[in-house]
Amino acid sequence: MLIFHLTSSLPIIKTAVISTLLIGTVQLMTSCDSQPSSSNNDGIAQTNTAQTNTVDKDKAKNDEMSVNPAPTDTSAMDKAQTNKAAGIADEQIVSPSGYQKLSFGQVITPELLSSLEMTKAKSDNEQCYYVSNPELSYIDKEYGERAAVLYQIIDGKVALISIQDPSVSFYKDINVGDSATAVMKVHDDELTYEVDKYAVDGDYYSLIANVNFKIIKESPLGESLKDENIELNNKQDKLPLQIEYHIKGGQKFSDSTIKATEWTADNKNLLKGEVESIDIGIPEAIYLVEGCS
């Protein structure tokens, strides 16, 4: 009975052992396939971390640029704007540089006048005439509509600019309508007085200032300044210029002239009237009494 029992139990034990081994092998294979290696996990984790750090850095950089934008060099822009503003201002102020794109000594042609929409006054004198811009006019209480600014052309070149409109700016901060005393103050009394030959009682006279030159030799009375009588202050200047303030409402205190060096306290006290018009131009044009004569 014992021998029979051992013989019959051996296959059962063998079968159990084989089954156990097979189950263990399957579990081991399943475990290997379902769990990635630690080296792979570490690589993926490092890659994800690097990508996250890059995104975070880019976001931080963008946030910083939006809050603190990169500084720009505004000096060139400021300079361009300043030059443009200065150019516009120069065009709006009568000065030794000229006015409205016309300068002293500039050659005048019909084409240029047409481009600037200038009109020529009717005149038989082709050597001396006036031009103006019809768009620049004003209403004078006494004379009605008049040209705000006149340009005198002598020998085909701009010789003089005359301001008639009180609203037109002059570089000396004197406007039509200002007092004669204000003119004297602006020029530190360095003005020559000339009485209008048609004003018997002296109610019309002129105050004349030299702009960019000094007199080295006096001209004979009644003659305009010559090149040999003057010396330009700056070498870059090509033409001597003078200012003439036409004053009305004054009173006569000289038969002809009072030089800039000859003013007395009594003369200054007698100085009255207001500016009727302002001329700036070459001495030859200033010397002319009536337009081109």
C-alpha cells in the first residue's frame, strides 16, 4: 500500500512544480513589459524639466519686455522734429533769412513765381517791381484789402520784403501798430531818424537800423550806402541788410536825419507815433523813397 501511494503522488507533485514555474515566468515577463526602466524615466523627466524651464524663461523675458520695453534712441527723432519745427517757424517769420521760401538775393523767374502762387503787380519797370501772394492779404481800415507782405524785386532778385499786416511776425518782435518807443527800445536806441520829405510837420518818418554790417565810411547826405562804405559782420553774409520802420503819428524834430550816434534825451522824449509798415532789405532798396523811385 505504501509503494502504491508514492508512485501515484509523483506525477501530481511534478505537475504542481511545473505550473508554479510557468506562473512565475509569466508574472516576471509581464512585470518587465509593464514597467519602463529607471534610465528612461530619468531622461523623460529631464527633457520635460528642460522644456518647462525654457518656456518659463521665455515667458519671463516677454513679461519683462512688456513692462520695461527696450529703450529707444530718441535723439534722432527729436532732432528731426526740432529741425522741422524750426523750418516751419522760419517760414512764418520775416527775418534776414527771408520769408515764405524767398530769400534776399534769390533770382526770380516766372516759373518760380508760378510755383509759389505769387502774382506780379502791374508795372512797366522790369528792373524794379513788386510781387505778392494773393492768399496772404488782410483788411486795412483805411485802404481796404491789401497784401500782407510785399516782395520788391530789383534786377531780377529779391531786394526787400515789406510787412503791412499787423499779424505778420517779425524777428525783432516788433509788429505793425507797435509804438516808436518800443522800436527804439528793441534796438537799444541804435537807429537813424529820417523825416519823410512829403511830411511837412514830421507826422511821417522812418527809423532805420543796420542788421549785419557796420559803417566804416559815411556816405554823402542823400546817397545810399555803397559797398566800400560798409563792412559785413560775418564772412558768410553776402548782402548787407537794413530795417526801416515807417512811423506815422509823430512830430517833426529834425529837418532831415538824426544819426544813431546823435540821439539826445530831448529827441527821445519827443519820439512819438506807431509803426505803419516794416521793410527789411538791401540798402539800395531801403534808400528808395517811393517804391522803385
